[in-house]
Amino acid sequence: MLLFYVGMAVLLLFLFVLFKKTGVSSPFSRIALLSALFSILATVCLVHNYTVSLIPGIQDGISISNTLAYYLIGEDGWSHAKFRTAFHYAVVSSILCLMLYIAATIQESRKKV
């Protein structure tokens, strides 16, 4: 899970530098919006994985239901508790990214006035 968020941070940092060099207006809020969207996508995949793992009989044992959840959770130690914990961390990161987007939008709108 940490590797996914580090990779996303590197990608978003690269995009931020690219946006600044090309003269995109409001680059920080656009990067914050992209990070929020990526985080929400990860949260949706993890909640799907967690809810599917709770339904007995859908799969033979416990497994991962989608590819992004597999990259976020990893291969070792699958359990309902690990799936729930990954989902909770994703929710917290999504909320933080949305708050960052709101703050960046407010800050950049103040600079224009």
C-alpha cells in the first residue's frame, strides 16, 4: 500500500513540475484534485474487495477481487482485518486529499483577486 502512494506522489510531483513549466493556471489545486481522484479510486477498489471478502460462498476462501486492491494489499497475510485496515487507511487518505484540494483551491483563488 505504501508503494502505491509513494508511486502516486512521485507521479503527481512530476505532473506538478510539468504544469508549472507549461504555465498551467492553478497547478497546485489541479494536482490536489488528481491525488484526490486517485485516492478515491483506491478507496472504491478496497471497499469492494472488503465487502466481497465478507460474503461467504462467493469465492473459495479469501481472495482479492480486483487488480488495484491486489497492488495495494500485496500477497501476504490476507485476512478480513487486513482488508478492513487497508480500506480505513484509504478513506483517511481520501479525506486528507479532498481537504488539501479545498485548501489549495481557496488559496489559489485568493491569489487571483
